[in-house]
Amino acid sequence: MYQDPAFSRSNPHVAIPSATATSMPPSIAPLRVGLLGLGTVGLGTYTVLRRNADLIAMRTGQAIEVVAVAVRNTARAQALLAPEVTLLSDPFALVDLPEVDVVVEVLGGTTVAKDLVLRAIANGKHVVTANKALLAEHGNALFAAAQAQGVVLAYEGAVAVSIPIIKALREGLSANRIEWLAGIINGTSNFILSAMRTQGVSFAQALADAQAQGFAEADPTLDVEGGDAAHKLALLASNAFGTPLQFAQVHTQGITQLTGEDIDYAARLGYQVKLLGIAKRNEQGLELRVQPCLLPQDHLLAQVHGSMNAVMVKSDAAGLTMYYGAGAGSEQTASAVIADLVDLCRSARLPAPLRVPYLGIQASALKPLPVCNTGHAQSRFYVRFNIGAHTYSPTELLAQCHAAGLPKVELHSFSDKGEQLAVVLLTQALSPNALDAALAALRQVGAVRGAVHTLRLETLQ
């Protein structure tokens, strides 16, 4: 197959002729894609590339063609692919093909996928991936390998798929000092919380509905325990603050312990419960946390329902910006993957130092920042617990809270539950460590019985 010298990294300054709507310049060879996987995302990528081939070529000045696909089930794939596409059962054979310019990895996982990406990079091939777990856990090593080889490693599809948030942070907001970002970045959890609120169903029932409708995996642990959101937050934070990836430092709490009671009480108080990924810069370093939080009912992020995603960014020049869209889906993810391929068409012939850096800042300027202990990160809190029916009056309970270290609390529920009273408090701003100490003191004097349910209250202003 003909290899255009203009695409060679050894000749990066070749001028790129302009394309017309009807034909491609003969001097620009197509960008040849090897696709690892033909599942939901892989098939979506192949489908959109073929359906919108002319439009994409008009925008890039270069055609993008899938020339090889590696899958386990070649019989199924054969029925879906054009005859000219080389079909392989060995993914390592694909990344070794000389006629592949860029490898698109949509297999998932962090073991075989890592080996494949490293081998593709070693072979001098560019890589596009939608694998957030792979990058969050091994991205520093993968980016270093790509840097050494002078190839692109792109990953817009790894975070909030249809939302071009990586591009926004790296390019659209490149003049800004980012102060904080917060987002609903896991569609499964957001679908479950929306169902619990609007339908009054339990967590278990909402999860079953999400699985039935294809929004949750058979094993939903990564989604509902916050791991998926933590992977994405690690990538967002590095791009926002110019730091190496620090996934292991993300404080992660899921939604499995939430009850309908808490969601109902939150609604009565004018709040919604959302699983948020939050990254903040402060004087000590960074806060990196994924956890369910109360948001004011009229907050923009509180209006994000179902499986949708949204990310809000606060920066010094642009101010407050918000990005909203589908957080999952075949062609939605394909849109982000192909956006990376389009960028690759535009930038592959540039010298590596002139391309957009992998994490938004030149590799030599990346600066590790300490991640703060979230036990010290202050906010207001929602607190729910039970007390004995005749233990304290509301006035006496407030006095006990004051003595325990909660001088400014709002008592919002003191309702009879037979032998016990349900108490709901909103605290002043304090740290989780201080809250835990106060609750321990209340338990010691008999003001708290059974489990205590706490949620941060975020205003994100």
C-alpha cells in the first residue's frame, strides 16, 4: 500500500493541500486506522466513519479509513465490515501491521490493553483510546512512552464521551488558571439517583431498572462504588491543574449506602443528591474526591437527570462554564474517538513539541501537587440519625450539639418513629474529622442511636 511521505514524521513540514467537497488531493494518503475491538464503541466508530466519510474528509483535508480490525469473533465481524477491511483474531498482529498509521483501542481493561498500547507506541504508531481505567492507572507511563517515540496518544472518549471536555480544558481554557471543576461523570449512578428521586424506588430497584435498560453492567461495581468517576476525575484534574495523574489519591465513595429516606429529606430541604467528582486547588494542594453530595435544587448540575453527564469549570478569566451531554452510548463515544482522529490528521505532521500536550501542559512543565486529606476539607453537612423518643427535646438536643462541637446547626426534622425520633441536621462549614468527633461526643451522651448518615452539602459557586 502506498505510504504518503507527507505523513512521515521524518518530514513534518510538508504543506498540506486544501481539500474540496468532491475529492481529496491525490498527494495526501488516507489516515489508516487499525481498530482493536468491534463491540459497542468499536462498531459505532466504524459506522460513523463510513457514514460521514465525505464530511470528515472535508474538515481534515485527508480521508480516514479503517483498514484492519482485530476481534475475537471473526464470523460476526465479517458480516459487519466491508470486504476490503483486513480482519484479524490476534490484536498484537494488528498493532504490528505496517499499513496501520493509528491504533484505536476500544477493548477496555488494563492488562492486555496496556501491552497493546505500549507495543503500538513502540512500533511508532499513534494511539486513540476511550479507556479511562487504562489511562488513570497507567497513563503517566504511557504518556512518557508516547513522548519518547514522538507519537500522539489521544483520549477524548475516555471522559464524558459526547462532551469535548478534554479539548475544552487543554485548548478552549488554555489561557485560564483553573480554580475548581465539578461534574456528574457517571451516567449509571446519575440514572439510579434520578429514578430514586422521581419514582420513589429503592437503590436496588433503580439499579435493576438501569441494568434492564442497558445503562448498567451486569457487575455495576465500578459505576456505583465511584471507581469509574474516579478514573475520569483523575484525567480531568491533571488537565485542569497541570499535574501528573494521581488516581490512587482520589477519595472515592459510591452511592450504594444511600437510602430513599435521605433523598426524600434532601428534596424537602430544597436539595438533590448527586454523585459528584470534584477537583479543587487550594493553598495546600488539591482536593480530589468522588462522593454523593447535596446540591441546591436550582443549581445547574442539579438539573442533570437520567444518564446524562455534565462538567462545570471555574477559571479566573472565563469564569464559570458548563459542558453537558450524553455520558455513554455507541455513536456518542464514537464521536469523541473520531474527533481525536480528526485532530490527528491536523497535527500528526507537526513536530511533536508543537502538538497539544497530552495533559494540557508541556511534559517538562508538569508539576506534582500534593493531594489534601479530605478529612480536612471543609463544607457544610447533612446529618441524619435517630435518638430515643424521650431522650431530649429539640432545645436540649441543640444544646448537646453545641457542647459536642456543632455550635451552628439547623434542626430540620424531629419526627416521631415510635420508639425513636428521626433527626435531620444541616451543620455549619467544618471538616469531616471535626464532624466525626462531634458525632462521637453525641453518641457518648446518648444523643445518637444506630447508624449516622452524612452527606456533604456543596454550593459550587
